Amino acid sequence: MASYGAIQRPSITSKSASTDHLNESEESTGVNWSDFKRSELKLMCPFSIPSSSEAAALRINRNLSYFALYYTHFVWIILFITLIPQRKVSLILLVIMTYVASLYLLLLSAVPSSNVIHKVLDKRIVLPVIVIATAVELIVTHSALHLLFTLAGSIPVVLVHAVLWVREDLVCAEDGRVVAASGELIPLVHDDESAALMV
């Protein structure tokens, strides 16, 4: 009650006690909190031009396998949008085949240890059969032009993305720079020391 309405000044003993408490907590946990302070923020660019045609081919193969589901969804959405105004039957068949492919992929993930399902119903055989059956259904229902225009418009976009995208598996180099495991990722902002090391 004696301090009610009065302004208290911080005492020197309370500061020293709090710094002692911080030093004790660092000693007890073994963590130096000054190590977690970041000196600067570097921007990374996930896109770069490959250095050679072999690097481009390797990057296309790696990105096609890594982003296969996303690329498929991209092409599927464009095809779905182009079929909406005119081709209702083709749209229904496309949705049915998508449902069949989803059930197959769910079956594979639900039973990962089954040799019968993984060897008899191999993904490399069943998924191309589903794609071919979908293409045949679209051709039979007179939607072949929609399919061709969709593939002609979306495949170049997919290939450009696959060529330019650098994977995000980052590794910290010995000199403190952050680079991709393949050595392709380059920071947008270079400081003078790292520029001198790169030359």
C-alpha cells in the first residue's frame, strides 16, 4: 500500500539479478540465445536458367517426378474449364475417370505392404491406362479439339516451369551461404565477401 500512486525507480540490484538469472538459464540449458539472432535476411530465387542441356534434362526429369500431381491437376483444371460450356457428357466422363484414378491411388496408399496390389496393379501400368481411356472417351464424345487445345496450351507452361524451377532442398555451405544440394540456388542479394569467394 505504501507504493500506491508513487513512481518507482528500477534498482540496480534487480538488473543484476535478472542478468544473473539469464546466465544461469543459459548454463542450465546449454543454449546460447545469441546464436539464434539473424544478422541479415537473404532472398532466394527458386527459378534459374540451367547451365547446359544435360542440366536442363536432369531438372525436367526431377521436377516432372516431383510435381507430377500438381502438373496433372493444372492440365485437368484447364480441360475441365474448357469442357464446361459445351460438352456435358465429356465433363461427366472426365469426372468419373478422375474418381476411378483417385480410388486407385487411395487403394495403393491404404495397403502399402501388399505385394499383389503393387505388382499386379503397378502404378506405371494402371495410370497410363486411365489416361488413355480418358483420352479415348473424350475423342468418342467429340471433345478431341478441347483435349488438343488444352494439351497444346498447358504442356509448354509445365515444361517451362520444369526447366526453370530449382528444388528447395537447401544446404548451408561452409562459407555461410545457403545453396541447393545441387548447387544451383543463388541468392538475389550478394554481399561483397560472397561475391569475392564466387570469383
